[in-house]
Amino acid sequence: MERIRVRLHYGADVWQLSVAVAAVVAALPVITILGLSFSPAENIWPHLIETALPRYVGNTLILVVGVGAAVFLTGVTTAYLVTTFEFPLRRQLEFLLLLPFAFPSYVIAYLYTDLLEFSGPVQGLLRHLFGWELARDYWFPEIRSMGGAILLMGLVLYPYVYLMARASFLEQSPHYRDACRLMGRSHFRTFLFVSLPVARPAVAIGVALALMETVNDIGTVEFFSIQTLSVGLFDVWLNMNNLGGAAQISMVTLTFILILIGVEYSGRRKARFYQSSGRFIPTERVALAGGFKWGASLLCLLPVLFGFLVPMVVLVGNSVAYFDQSWTPAFRSYAANSLFVSLTVAICCTVLAVVISYTKRLHRGNVPLALSRLVSMGYAVPGSVLAVGIVVSLGWIDNSLDGFFRDRFGFSTGLLLSGSAFSIILAYVIRFMAISIGNVDSSFSKVSTSIDMASRTLGYAPFKTLRLYHLPLIKGGALTAVLIVFVDCMKELPATLLLRPFNFETLATHIYQAASDEQIERAALGALFIVLAGLIPVILISRTISSSRQLFQRSG
């Protein structure tokens, strides 16, 4: 028995050491940014404050507030309608409202610009119908503007709020709403004073996630000529060739993210709501009549129509029309690069997530939990900010190795890490680890601890227990993690733009470059690949919600 305890203790230490190393690697880019921002080689901070920084901060703030309002109104309204009322197409719309999730914001921005600009088909049709000739003959809203960016980003980011709010509304006891209705309150007042306050923690998380993606965006805001912090970071780094200034802007961006996290935390702090009985009571939907039912259908259909159906039709049409020009050896190379990087990162993230989650299971305590949270913090850091920290960190390592080999062996190793795809893979792993850990943690929580105790009785070491018992049981969550991380990597643009080696393009950077050259049609096929891949997690999420609801109903 003593031998078994020693082996278990040794195994647990090895697992904890692995998690500690992962935590250090995840924290290194942020630590590097902190150090570089306080002691840059060339301090342009005073110049930035006097010139561009107020504009960067102001535009970012306007964008965050605007997108936050858009995703809140769209996500909460549609979630409440499909969970509370019965109306035509409700069951179909419940799933269809998730579909805009598949579109990266920069893709939908490029598509709607091509569709709505002066030379596009919409304005062309209007000029043909009404006999207009010049732009001054009529008024048409400018799509490439702050309002256009807010509207389009809201169209693809509202599913964050929709998912969280819908789950919360489904879990709420109908007794609350019934009591409110018995007091003579209208449906609107019931929603405003009962359902929404109970769902506030979930809604706060959804809005915070959407706004983190907003701050991370570079494709949409740069294409629309909106100078946000992300655009400023690119400009200072690439155009001014000042990495220290980019690190200082990164610090401002991180401050924005910390504020968003603080708002999300305050939205759920001390907010606790419980069912009035131990049984799950499914919500009985209210059947709408007359114009109200068609109004509810229309409200839920509009985000699907403009967030998925219209851009999908344009995307498929352009892909078919320009297929011969798009399907080239270069395009296939870009697709292969995207697949290679995304699959590598998805597997690495999932393996690390299994190690981290299993370590928390082996050695319960505050230290493994704190290390796990440290590893997960990368999701809150924008890709462009991570890129700054990784370039500096890997550059220092490369220079140290190069100096060592020059002195000892007389040859140069070059940029082994920062000059290869390794830098992109590292950035992706740090950024998307939280997704893998969340899915794997959820699967481990469903595995009974009696399995661990039985394994210890048999004298099995932790690794053997994991291999023989746990992995077969958590393979569903692990596969989900692989798929979701894979799709997120396919869509990631800011980190890829800054870290890609020479002559290394992915589908995301190919789309960005084509849009920058005003050749959006040439990017359609690559965008279609990314969107089709993005449908995978949408289907997975929908199936998970449906199976969870059936489980709750059976337990009730």
C-alpha cells in the first residue's frame, strides 16, 4: 500500500509540474508586454498621447458600446421570444438564430461592402429603377462607417448573448413569471422585472465575450477605416517599426479587456437564483395570436436573414462565378496551411486540456485551480496583443540560441522559432486553451470518482488510469474541443497577420489581402471554406442544448 501511495504522489507531482510549465508559457507574452511597455527602446508614449491615442481609445469605446447594445438587444430579445412564446417557425428559428456564429466579422463586412457600395448590385438596382445617375442624386447609408461596423459586427456576435440568455430563460422556474402575471403585470413588465434580472449573470457573460471579440477585431475596422486600438497597434508596429510603442498600445488594450472582465464579474457577483422546487419544470410557452405571432417570427427571422442567409447567398454566388480564378495551386497551399496549423493547435490544446483537467482531479486544491485559470487567461487577450508578446519572447530565445551556436560552433541558427509557423501555433494554443479546458472539464465532471478509487485499489498509476478509464469516457468532450478550437483557428486573423512567416499565408490572411486589394470576389471561395467549417460547432452546440433539455425533462 505504501508503494501505491508513493507512485500516486510522484505521479501527481509530475502532472502539477506540467501544468505549471504550461501556465508559465501562457503568462510569458503578457509579462513580456508589461516589461517592454515600461521600458521601450524608443518611448513614443508622449507622442501617442498627444496625437493618435485619444482617437484610438475613443473609437474603440464607441465601437464597444455600440456592439454591446446591438448584441444585447438582438440576443436577449430573440432568446426570450423563442423560449417564452409559441409562434410560426419558432422551432426552426431556435436553431437558425445560431447560424450567424459561423461567419467571421471580417467576412461579413467584406460581403456587405461589395453588396451595398455605390458600384454594388443594390445601389445599381435603385439607380436603374428610379433613373438616378450620380451619388448626389439620392441618399444611401454609408456601409463603411462606424455605424456600419457596429451593425455588421452585431449581426455575427449576438449569438454569444443568445446562447447564454436562452439557456438561462430555459432554466428559470415558470412560477416566477406566473406569480407576476397573476399580479396583473404585462408580458413586457414580467420580462423587464423578473426574467431579465434572473438572466443577468448569463447575459453579462455573453456580452463580455462578444465585446472581447470586438476589441480583437482587425479585418472589419481596418477595412472600414476606423482607427481603433487594434489598428493603432498594427500601425505603430508595422508602419512605424516601433515594437515598444505597440507594446504600450497593447497595455491600453489589455486595460479595456480587464474592464470588460470586471463588468462581467460585477454582473454576476452575488447574483444567485434557485428553483422553487427540486424538480425541473419545463416552461409552458404562451401562444401568440394575430399580428403578434407574425411580428415575433419577423423579429427572429431578421437576424438570420441578414446575418446568414443574405451573405451566404452572395458568398456561394461569388464562389461559383469565380471558381476557376480562385481554385489555384496558391489557394490550395493556403488551405493546406490553414488545415495544418488549425489541426495541430486543436490537438495540442486538447491534450494539454486533458493534462490540466486530470491534474485538478488528482490533486484537488487551490494551486492546480489557480494554474488552470492562468493557462485559460489567453482567451481574454486579443490576438494582436499576444502577437507582440510572442514576437519579443521568441525573438529573445532565437537571439540567445543564435549567439550560443555562433560562439561555440561558428554557425548561425537563424530564427528557429519566431521565423516559423511555430510562433502562430504557440499564439493559437495560448489564445484558445480556455475553450479546450472548458469542454474537457465538463466531461471529467461527469466521470464518477469511484473509478479513481477503484483504480488506486488495483495499484494503477495515474497515467494508466487516465489511459484505460478516463479517456474512453471523456472522448466526446475532447472531440468537441478539437472541433471548436479547429474552427476558431481557421477564422483567427490578427495574430496570423502579425506572426506568419515569409511566404506563409492562410485562408484568413488570403481573404484579408484580397479585400485590401479590392478583389473581394477572389476571396469568396476561401471565405466559404471558413464559414462551412464554422457551421460544425454551431451544430454541436445546438445538439448539446437539445440533449441537455431532454435530460432535464426526464429528470423532472
